[in-house]
Amino acid sequence: MKNQGSKGPLARAIAQQSAEWLEATYPFVFDALLMELDAGHTVSDVRQILRRTFGNDLRDAFVLRVIQAAEYMMFEQVK
């Protein structure tokens, strides 16, 4: 996976917007995601957790937002 720092400004803005959306819309999921990242889990780990939770029928839009938020939070040190 590419480092968030190597992404362009549009991709970074979308990831940031996803983090803000997740915090406003699903605060418990946002807090849990912070805990996972603080525990040392990677974006790939988060993706696996989501796959185990939702199975192969991933809720694509929701999962994409969570992954984008994780990327932003991990590389921008959101606490």
C-alpha cells in the first residue's frame, strides 16, 4: 500500500474528509478505529477486520470510508 504522504492533495483531502465523516457519523466506530491504530494495527489489519466483520459482501462505501479514514489517521497522527 502506498504511503499516505506520497498521495496527492486530492487523495489526502478525501481521506481527511472520510475521517471527519466517520467521527461525526459513527463516533463509536471512529473511536474503535483509533484504538486499533494506537494498538499498532495497520490499514491492512483494519481491512482484514472489516472483511471478517462483513464477509465477502462488504458494504463497499462504508468500508472505503473506514479505510480512507484509517489511512488519514495513521499517517497524519490524528489523536
